[in-house]
Amino acid sequence: MKFLGEPRSGSYAGTTSSRNRFGQYVRNRSIPVNPSSVPQAAVRARLSNNAAAWRLLTDVQREGWASLGASITRNDALGTTYTLTGFQTYCMVNNNNLAAGNAIVSAAPALTDPGTLLTATVTLTNAAFSIAYTTTPLAAGVRLFSYASPQRSAGRFFEGDYRLIAASAAAAASPANIFTAYSARLGTPVTGNKIFMSLSLYQLGFMGPPLLVGQVIA
């Protein structure tokens, strides 16, 4: 149900407040689904391990992460801008490092901008799934993170549920072939369905802005 009033987000009693492209709305609160999948367990393990490792850092190292976090801005569900805490920054950088297959770091790195893909052309059929991109090959130390949605109706134009399907090798050349990885994670693509993708570059624990692509399966 659409809602006109003060900005709010979250749940209270049996009601959840949120927003989408059309404005604020309220709905009945639902019980979250917890499938306990293998990828879900891996993410939870990373979060738990990084939280434990944070407690083992020195005060100087934690101060370094706090300083880095103060230079990183994000927007919350209501559009308010905020900066990250040292703990949030440590977890963000090292969660990205682990997803890329790299080691975690104890000292805060210099803020790095991996950049954005200039172009990306998705070739998507029920038997192949490739992403041709420029610049190719990627710069030294840069990886392509490919996120994708579950299969949707061809008439859909908005997506908010992206899953990490694959992280390329460093300095990988185009194209990225992720059909096997996608099928194992979200099922074999079916002709006529639509898949949305979010493609981001990774470097030294940081992610660049996403390039969004949507395509109907041929």
C-alpha cells in the first residue's frame, strides 16, 4: 500500500515500511526465508571470520580503517548519505578480497578506484552465456565480478536481487564465460526468460560502480 508521510524504513509490529521507484509503501511483515544454501553459508562464514579478526587488530590498525571509512560514503534506504565505520570498512574490503580469492589484509589500504567497464555485450542463450567487455584485457590486479539475477519474466525492467556468479582471474581477457557457473547457482537458462546482470570491477578490496545489463534468453 502506498504511503504518504515521514520517511521511514524497517519493521514495527506487523508492518514493514520500505520504498521503491514509485515512492514509499507499507506492507504486512513477512517471515524471512532462510534456505541455508552453500553460497549463503560461505558469506556468513566470511562475515563471522572478519568480525573475529577485527578484534585481533592493533589500535593503530583500527585507527587506519576508521580513517579510510571516513572517506567512503554510502546512501541508506531513505537516501541519506553516511560514511563507514572502521569495522564496516574492514569487513567490506576483506569480504571483497575473499570473494576474489585473495588474502585478507590487516592494514587499511589506500582508497582505490577500479573504474567501470567501458562496454559490455552479453550473449545469452539456453546453452551459452558470455560477456564481452572493454577494456580488455583488464588492468593488472583488476578482476571482473559478475552478478546476476534469477530468471525473470521478459517484460520486467527492474531488478533488485543480484547474486555473485563469478569473479574472473586478475587481468583477464574478454569474453567471460559464466554459463556453467550460472546454471549451477540459479538453474539452466530457459529461452524467453530474462536475466539481469550487474558487472563491477574489483581491485585491492574495492569495487567500482556497476554496469547494469538485462537480456532475454535466446
